[in-house]
Amino acid sequence: AFNTKKTYGERIENFTNIAARELLTLIERKKTNLSLALDVNTKREFLEIADKVGPYICLLKTHIDILVDFDQDLIEQLKRLQKKHDFMIFEDRKFADIGNTVKHQYSKGIYRIAEWANITNAHPLPGDGIVSGLKEVGLPLDRGLLLLAEMSSKGSLATGTYTEAAVEMARRHKDFVIGFIAGRRLVANENEDFIVMSPGVGLDTSKDGLGQQYRTPRNVIFESNSDIIIVGRGIYESGKDVIAEALRYKNAGWNAYLERLMN
Ligand code: 5FU
């Protein structure tokens, strides 16, 4: 079974991938398993919130293509904040095409994701070629990939044998695939390890009206043995004190982890 007593730090040696090792090291050092999903539409809001929440997160999750005023300066500012606050960057691009196409999408275009995102993700839907294509670009840059094995949204088709096939695909590419987007630990085998990140986390609401479904940090980390909580609107929804909410989620996520270690 998955060893629930192992700390993030003790799991570093389970990975050869540099991004995975860096992330576990960072989580241990900063004592946070919180990832902020920063889904805002302007540079100003993006940089303001990233600067406020930066001290409390291990990973900043972006959807870079929703910014209306994206420019190269945003990337420079993002890198500056990354250094200032010590977090890693995960572009939630959800690649879903053939290997040759995703290679271009990952490295070229306006965004050049591979140049600044430590971690990105892909749907296993197209088959192994998607991982091979992304790996050609990402591995030489010490990047890591997550496969979308499950989704948090209502009616998701990523279940059952699809989820199992995602795990099999990850096993065939352990040098580059560092883990999964999923709601729970999928691999309960002592001698293999993957980092599980769970979106759809909220303390105050259970859904959003567009299919999103929320569970608590405790559900996700303690009960389902996931590793990282991904929180968006729960932290920066209008009217909220962004720093207070970030701290609240950071504490909830870390306490759930400590509870797991002790039980
Ligand atoms: F893969 C997934 C998923 O299954 N559910 C998600 O919600 C990704 N997400 C992302 O997490 C989604 O694109 C948002 O960026 C974020 C959740 O944001 P929220 O504001 O906490 O609902």
C-alpha cells in the first residue's frame, strides 16, 4: 500500500525527474502543499495576487491564454516573483493532440510554455505519442508532465479503465511523467511513486454552477492521499481577503498532511 507515513522530503529519492525532485524539496522547505490556480484576466490582477499569495504556495498554476494583455513582460515579472517567493510554475495547458503538434504548442507560439513552466499537463486521450512529443521538448529543460487521469467536473469521462490506462501510460514514461491530476492516490504500490495534484478544492462551497465540484483539503489530502491541493476562486473570489484565505488553505492542506503522517 502507499506509505502514508512518508514525508514529502523522504519521497524525493523516488524520482529521477528534476522538476519532481525540486517540487518535493520546495514543499518540504516551505511547508505548503497549496497550489494557487490564478485564473484572472489582466496582468495587473495576476501579478498583484501572485505577489500576495506567493509566500504561501509551492506551485502557481496558470492558464496563460486567458490573459487579455499577455506580453513577454508578464513572463519576466512572473519569473521575478517566482524568485522572490520561491514557488514553481505549472501551466495547466491540458495538451490533447498528436505528438508532433503538441511539441510545437509547448515550445512555440506566443506563449513558449516550455521556456517558463516547470510543469505542464496533458490528456492521455491521443495515446503515448503525446507524452513522447512533449518529452522531446521538456526533458532537456528539466520539465515535468502530469497526466489528467481524472477531472473534478461533474460527468467527467475520465474514469475507470481510462484512468487505469493513464496510470499505465505514466509508468511507461517515468523519466518525464511525474504524476497525475486526480482526486485521489491512484497507485498504492510501495515501490513506485507519483505526485498527485487535486483541483476542485474549496472550504465554503460544493459547486460552481458550471460543473465544478468541490471537496475540502482534508477530503483530498487526508482521506484520498493526494499530495497537492489546487485552489482558485476559494482564495481570490471578489470580496475575499486574499492573504487570509491563502493562509487558511495553506494551513488546512498542511494539517491534513500532518494528520495523515500521524494516523
Ligand atoms: F484538470 C482540472 C480539473 O479536473 N478540474 C479543475 O478545476 C483542472 N481544473 C482547474 O483547476 C481549472 O481549470 C481551474 O484553473 C482550477 C480550479 O479553479 P477553482 O476556481 O478552484 O474552481
